[in-house]
Amino acid sequence: MSRRVLWVGADAYPLQNIARARRFEIVPRRGYAVRAFLKAEILVVVLGAVALAITENIGDSSSPSGLATFAALVVMALFVLNIVKLVRRLRRPILHQLVIETSSSSDTAVVSTDVKEVNHLIGLIMEAIDNPQAEFQLQVENVHIGDQINQFGDNNTGKKVNW
């Protein structure tokens, strides 16, 4: 008896139920990242100007006060933090999803940064559908996107935020 089942982790897809396997791209929104960076930097500059104006009115204008120095350090730290966030967002790779569509639904089976690997998997799945004798087994590193929430019975592990 032929099992003719595609296993992806703990998920099983009977090959006769697979209607299509295809690839989608998840492209980082780099334009959005730059706009968000510019908005944040404008806010930092405005807050820095307000803090400077407040600290100048409080103390003696001939010498910088400790409060003015602290405000300047906070503004610089926020400026650098925004630059780091921008660089991280701009360095995000394009991700490729292997989507398996069955007669009832479509599921993302694998997400990878390697387009060749996803295309190779699609080819292997189609070969297994066409050829009942075909067998293959692969270990694929999967990328998790977004927040991860695990709930098993009453044992809630909480929300794990991916930065």
C-alpha cells in the first residue's frame, strides 16, 4: 500500500488532495521603513528643541546645566536608536513562501530566503504527484514570521514577540 503523503513537520498532506504548489514572495516594505524613520527623526528633533527651550528657561544661559546635558544625551540616544532600527528594517531579506493548495484550503508550508530551495521543493512535490514511485526526504530550515503565540490546554506560554 502506498502512503503517498507529503509531511511538512507534523502536517500531513495526502498527495491526491494537493491541487497546486506555488511560491509567493514577502518583500520588505523599505519605503515604509524610510518614511517611518524620517517621521521618528522629525519627532526627535522637535522634542529635542522643546527640551532645550525648557532647560534654557530654567537655568543660567551662560553655562549648560546638567538637565540640558541629559536632554541632549537622550535626544542623541533616540537618534541613534532610530538609525539602528532603520538599518535593521532595510537589511531584511526577501522571503519566499511555499504554499500548498488543497481542494479545501491553502497553507504556507515553508518560508525561506532561498528561492532556489523553494522552487526545488515545488518541483519535488509535483514529481511525487506525477510519479507514484517517487520518494524524497529533505531537512529545510524554516523562518518564522511575526509573533508566536503558543497555547496548549491551560498552559499558555504567552506571546513571544520577534524583533
